[in-house]
Amino acid sequence: MSASHDQHDVALQADVFVAGGGPAGTWAALMAARSGASVVLADKGYCGTSGAAAASNNNVWYVPDPNDYARHFEERYRSGGELSELSWTSRVLDASARQLQLLETLGYPFPRKDDGTPNRATLRGPDYMRFMRQQIRRAGVTILDHAPLLGLVRDEREGRVTGAFGERRDGSRWQVSANACVIATGGCAFLGGALGTNVCTGDGHLAAAEAGALFSGMEFSSQYGLAAAFSSVTKGLPFIWASYSTQDGRPLPIDEDDAFIPVARTLIHEPVFAVFDRATPEIERWLRSGQANAFLPYDRMGIDPFRTRFPVGLRHEGTVRGTGGIRLADTDGSTDVPGLYAAGDAASREVIVGARTGGGSPNAAWAIATGSWAGAAASRFAKAHSGLQAVNVDAHRAQLATSDPHAAAETLERDVRPPEVHLFRSAQRLTAALRAIEGALATRAPADASLAASRSAHALMYVAKLSYTSALARRETRGMHRRDDFPLQDGLASRLLTGGVEDEPALRWQDVAAPAIA
């Protein structure tokens, strides 16, 4: 690997470039490096501490017995709108189980069960990500911290991605010439305020789209997390034992199978309060032990949530705990662009969860599996396409599409985050919001704006445009995609593919692979 410096700028060459330093990105970097590739990883924050996974405990969809794969698939198939596939589910479960065993071999200290065996279904987020940073450094990966991705470079003659470039917090520039690139920048949470999602602004989505990648399931972006109004922690488990009431103490009728929807609808019009008074003392002790960070905000406020009412609110989690993202063309993490791979929340998880949320254990397993696949495949691709010249990114940088951060912030607040628009959808509301999003996309950043900030603003608006365009096209209710004007699930299960950065996103339907289940 070689490097040259001009003041604080840095130019690097590597076999594989990875954008994103969360679970998917670090697994991609580790597996690429272990296969002999030189690797550069750039993280928008500090690799090992930024992102949703590093902020809390991570439960993993860990199924060590292949005989159980079909049962786990069937448990999610119907509720996911029949969009998932057994073959993908099986491969993800197999890969994540093997990689969790590798993690233990490398020395990760899994918590122990009562019988003394390791509990591989639980990863402590801060420990996990610190450990992954240590592993990739030991493997020889070059890490660029606080280095947001601005764009990718594509060889127009061969049509493949040949590098990436960005800007660091101090204003210096970085660029990497690489024979293969992996997008693992996470989902897009639209700055909704959920813990750890402040860096999840769709930067990788936009860069991939400009290179020609397609997206799938972008209509399944309407995921919100329920939390105390004063908290950014959207752990849903304690709310299983919650009772709800309005500000004047009137009990809120709820469906025990899905309390979220009546609570969310009520919150549009008036405050809602909750208390975990349905939990037994044993459950209370269990929750406090296993979800310790979820209770810190209550403790700081002097509130006992098991006995005292507290106000609740919604945090928009978008595609981080939603489903849609870059379409994977195969189970090696490849996209529709040669040399470009995607992993983790940046990639669509429809193939394993369908139209329901992948938040929690499925997303954690998906990040491990797809990160590992993408890293290994990117290494193979790089070895077969060696001999790149250094990237000259000046022309690409000059042509970057940007948006005014102020206009984007106003549009997010008015037209993207409100549940009455994004969660409870109708053609009228979506169309009006889409016009506002397109206006924000067209409002260029002022000359004195930070390039990284104006680029993220454009990415946020671009992902919102894909989401709303797809939501308008799916004229039915399926999974988390709820249309008030089309309340029924209609027709055969099909995926909706989209992409393109010019004018209206192209849309086409794709059949789900059959057979799924009987």
C-alpha cells in the first residue's frame, strides 16, 4: 500500500476499500484482509464507537442447528408479507453462526449462560465494536476515522468502481484507488434521534446510486422506535409490559399483539404516557439486567418506569431498523455494478425479513454474514482486476450534487419524520411531501457550506425521494408499509426495484423466488 501527502490530504492505494466502520464494514475489512488483500476503511465517525451497533447490546439471530433454519424462516415469512426467501435465510444463518464461532476463536469474551457455555446470541455493542477495531488493525487494515464518504469513482470504459474519495473533519481531503469497494455505511435514519443513528444519513446510498446501483424495498422505510419522550434509546422489549394512558389519565385501548399502531396514531393528536406496570418483579430484574442502558435515562430523571407514568414519543429509524437498501445481486454481496459490494443495513434485507423490520437480531446476523461475504468477494474481484492507476478525483469532486443543509433540515422536520406522513401513508400526503423533497434536492448548498454537510443533506433527500416514490407505487398495505387509502394486502408478493439519480427514479417489479414455503 502506498500513500502520498499534500499538507493534510491523503491519497492511498489498496486492493479493497470499505466505507463504514460498523459491524458490516469491520467484518468486510477483516475477511478481505485475512484473504490477503490490502484494505482501507473509512468511517464517518470513529470506527469502533460510532453507529447504532456500538451504542447498545446486540442480540444476534444465532441458529447453530441447520435443521432449525426452515422453522425460523417460516416464523417471519407471513408477517413479512411473503417477500423473504428460505435460501437467503439459510445462508445468512449459516454464515453468521460460523463467524460468531470465529469471533470466539479470536478471543471475543462472550457472556456465559448458567451452564457455563458461551451465549453467542448476545454481543455487547461497545465491547464488540472495540474488539472488531482491534482485529482489523491487527490484520493490517488502514483506518481513516472521521472521514465521511463523498463519492465513488467509476471507470467509464469498463463500468466498474475503481475508488472513493471524501473529506475529513479538519477539511482535508482523502482519496483511495481500489480494485473493489464495499458500501457498509448503514441505513438512513433521517436524523430521527434514535441512539447511534446520527451518522446514518444515506451517504453510501447516494454514492452507490450515482455509480449505477439499484435499490429494493425502499418503501419499507417507515420504521419508528417507541421511547420515553426524554430518551433516544428505542429498546422495544420493556414496552411489552407497558400500560398506556392519555395525559388526563384515560386508559388507551390497545391491541396486545400490536400496541404500537394505536399509540402512534394517538401521539399525532395528543400526548401519551406509559408505565411498565404489567411486569412482575422477576421480569423487572431481568429487564434491568439485560437492558441496562435502556433504563439510564429514567434513572437520570428520577423516574421509576415500573411504577410511575412517563411521556412517550417516536424516534424515526428509517431504513436502519427498516428494510430497504441497495439490492444485492447475489449472496457474495455484489451489487449491479462491477467491483461494488454492499453489506449490512446499507443493503436491502427483504430477502430475510420481507416487509417487516429487521431491527435487532436479524440485522445483526445480516451484518455479520453480508459483511463477511462482501469482504471475501471484493478481495477475489480485486485480485482478478489488479493494476489500477491512482484515482484523480478533482473532476468528480467538482461535479458532486449537493443540497442546502438548512432546506433539507426543514424538509425532514415537516415532510419526512412526522408519522402522519411517513408511517400512515396516503397518495395525497406522499405526493405533497415528495414535491417538497424534490424542491430541497434542487436547492443547492451555499458556497460557504461544508461539502460533507451539503453532501449528506443531498443524500438524506435522495433516500427520502426513493422511499416516497416506492411507497406511492406500492398501492397496498404490506408489512410496515401502511397505506390508509389502500389498507389491504393485494396481489402476489413482488419486490419493487428502483434507482437512478436523474429526474424520476426508475421503477420495476421483480418476482420473489419460488418456492418459498408450502
